[in-house]
Amino acid sequence: MMLDVQGLRTGYGRIPILNGVSFSVNEGEFIGILGHNGMGKTTLLKALMGFLPATGGRVMFGHDDVTTVEPYRRARLGLGYVPQGREIFPGLTVYENLRMGCSTQDSAEEDIIAAVLEEFPRLKALLDRTGGALSGGEQQLLAMARCLCGDPRLVLLDEPTEGIQPSIIDEIVETLQRLRAKRGLTMILVEQNLDFIAALSQRILIIQKGAITREVAPAELGDASLVGEFVGIAT
Amino acid sequence: MDLVALLAIQVLYAIASLALISVGLAIIFGMMRVINLAHGEFLMLGGYAAIVATNNGVNIWLSMLVVAPIVVGLIGVVVERTIIRFLYGRMIDTMLATWGLSLFLVGLTTAIFGNTTVGISAPLGSFQIGAYRTSAYTLFVIAVAAVVLAAIFAVMRWTRLGLIARGTMQNANMAAALGVNPPRVYAITFGVGAALSGLAGAVLAPVSGVFPTIGVAYVAKSFITVIGGGAAILTGTVSASALFGTINQIATFVTTPVFGEVALLGAAIVLIRLLPQGITGRFFRRGL
Ligand SMILES: Nc1ncnc2c1ncn2[C@@H]1O[C@H](COP(=O)(O)OP(=O)(O)OP(=O)(O)O)[C@@H](O)[C@H]1O
Ligand SMILES: [Mg+2]
């Protein structure tokens, strides 16, 4: 098992958001996470990355108990993070953003970046641009490429299709499928775009009020009544 | 003609000394958003470190260029590890803590060295420009400033350390998510900023002498320069030093040194009024 989360609790300051989240992810799996706005999807990924202290529960990453481990150490253990909003370094060039992604690696930066750029050919023409001067779609590709430069074993991907045009969404789907085949990537994917999540995930977890309440198969997402219950703005 | 050359050297010297006393503060403020009110005392400690080392038989160049930055840099790391790191993101608390530190350092040095000015003599002679004589040490200070600024530029622009520093400054959490340890970056940054202040204090010691409260004289000017410069550490320091140094020196030349200081302060007030974000908030935004 690659990741095992048991009874995870966390929140912002005194405000609890996750009240006992439990699930696990096997090696090579793509897991989707679905939930209304504000249900705690981003909070869960931040907690997995170590940005929010766990107030209860346990997170095992491979054989390591990482419940109280700092974010940079989790990154070095092989956790990759592509946050909601991309968080590109705005004043660094595209190439420098990728170099930042190599921080956990010992081998030569140029080789790592060259290999990653093969997966993201669109970025090749943009290497000298500053990150802040990229479009949303380009920033999303850069954020994923930057994450892959760290050669992560498990990638946490938060709403990659938010505000992105359909043609680039298709490109992202293809890229991720190719990466899964080639690198044996494991991924936790938070999404609102049902086609996207159905195309990529093997299992989909539903998060409601700070806990995982259900697990559904991608095929079930065709069911309109079910969908209204789990996505969009909570009523 | 000779007079113009002399004035040019003096203007360059004014710019160089402003840049030297400000750059450590600019790095610490620009990278970490920490307002270090003990900055003047770091400069003062650099002066004492150079003088004590020289008086104990260390070569004077070694004392100024190597011993002083190392000593003050180490003090900076200790200060960061024991005080500053608990206060990140709490600007007022850091200001109070570093103000307390500044009072403590003044008290400590007064207890050790007494409340008198000690000096080392400028270890270079003077040279002739036409009818005028000027100290060769002036040129040395200008050269040190140029080398320091060029070195900072090179490290920030071309080394992995500089890249990590810039990335962490822009988004520390994202840097951490990529495997960078921000507290370590901060400790190094604070140490480097302190070391540069120590170097500046040592290099200027032969010019101004050193006494426990000399930091007060430095700190106001360096804050003005850093605020006037704005967000970009290097371009900001250089452009603000150039502006204020030129105004200061020309006013001094035309009238008296006292009026030169007044002109500097006046220029700073006008600048901040016109450009609240400093020079680089408006121009050279892409600069380092
Ligand atoms: N920094 C914060 N401080 C306090 N509360 C926060 C903070 N960030 C998020 N919250 C609250 O935590 C809850 C969960 O937020 P989270 O961002 O995890 O939702 P989400 O499921 O990712 O939503 P979305 O689909 O809109 O991205 C929300 O009620 C939100 O208001
Ligand atoms: Mg979210």
C-alpha cells in the first residue's frame, strides 16, 4: 500500500474541517476525490502534504509514518503536490520554476528537466518567460511538470481543470495517462470536472462534511441524481 | 576639471557607503520581511570585530574583509536561531525583539569597550588629482561596494542557492512542497545579511571610527535607502543609493555636510511621497 490514512483530523486554527478521514491508495492507482465546494478537498491535500497539523489520526506513506513530518521532508520522501491555483513562482522563469522542482533530486538538473519537457512539449517554447506571464493553462502544465521534476511516487493534484479550456484539458488527460503507463505514477486527483475524473480514476471517493462518505466507480458518474448530490455548490 | 573628478569620486564614495551599509538590511527585509532594528549594531559589531582582530595582530585587510563578516555572520545565525525564527510573520514582534537586541548589544559593547571612539587608521595613503589630494581608501571603499554588489548579483542569478532563495522568497510553502527547507534558507539568508553588515561596518571603521552607539547613525540612512529602493533587493539598493548618495554629496559640496544630510532626508521624504512602493515598486520591477 502506498498511502494509508486513518481517522485524519485537521482544521484551520480552532476550526475543525476534517473529522476523521480514512482511505488508502495502492501503488499505481489513480484515486478521484469528489465533493461540493468547501467540503475540505483542498484541506485534505494540504494535510497530506503536511501544511496543516493533524489533530488526530495517522498518515502512513509507504512504510513511513508521516503524520507529524514537515512538508519538505514529505516531498523528499516522494510526495508531489500540484496545488489548486498552481502556485507558480511568478518572478522565476519557466526553466527556473522547473529547477525548483528538482530540489529533491541528486542527478543533473538539465537531464531531469529535458526528460520532463518531453512529456510537456508545449512548455519548450516558453522556457525563458516568467511564470507570472503564462496563461492559466500554461501555468497548469508548468505546475505538473515542476512536480514531476521531483520524481514523486505519489502525486496530489488539486483541480487541474479549473478555468481551463477543453483542448488543454484533453491534453492533460492524455499526458497523465501516458505518465501512468510510463512512470507507474500513483495519484490522488481532486476534481469537479466529471468527465476528467471519470477518464482518469479507478475509484472515486466522495467527501462530505469533512469525512469520506462513499466510494463510487467511474461508470456510476453517469447517474445524474448521484452527481447532483456530490458536486457543485452545496445547497 | 580636477575638481569635477574629485567630486565624482566623492559622489561615488557616498553611493558606495550607502549601498554597503544598506545591502545587508535589504537582503534580510526583502527576503524574509523581517525589519531588523539591530541592523546598526551589526554594523557596529563589524567595526569592533575588525579593530579587535587588528589589535591582536591579525592583518588589517584580513580583519576587515574576512574576520568581521564571519564573526557578525555567525552572530546573525545565532540571533536567527534563538530569536527571529519564533517570530516569522509577526512584524511588530520582530521589531520589538530586534530593538531589544539592539539595546542589549549597545549596553554589552559599552561595558566591554567603554563609551569612547576607537579607530584604526586608514591603511592606504592619499593620491593627487591635479591640485587636490584625496584618500586612496575612498577608492577602496568604492571597489568593495562594487565587488559586494556584483557578487550578490552573481549568486542570486546564477547559483542554485540564489535560485532557492528567490523561490522561497516568492512562495515559501510551494518551495517546501518541492523539498526545500525554508527555515534553513532563512537562517542562511539572515546570516549572509548579517555578514554583509559586518563587512560594511569593518570597511567603514577606519573612516568613521567605532563607538557603541554608532549604529544609530547608520541605521536611519540604511532604512531610508531600503525603503526608497523598494521590493527588488539589488536594483532597489543600487538605485536608491545612487539617488540619495548623489544628492547628499552634491549638497555637501555646495554647502556643508550638515546640509547634505538634510538634503538626503528631504529627498527621501519626497521620494516616498511620490513613490510609496519605492523606486523598484515603479521602475525596474523585474530586477533582482
Ligand atoms: N485558510 C483558511 N482558514 C480558515 N478556513 C479555511 C481556510 N481555507 C479553507 N477554509 C475553510 O475550510 C473549508 C474547506 O475548504 P477547502 O478549501 O478544503 O474546500 P474545497 O473542498 O477544496 O473547496 P473548493 O471545491 O471550492 O476548492 C471551507 O469551509 C473553507 O471556508
Ligand atoms: Mg479546493
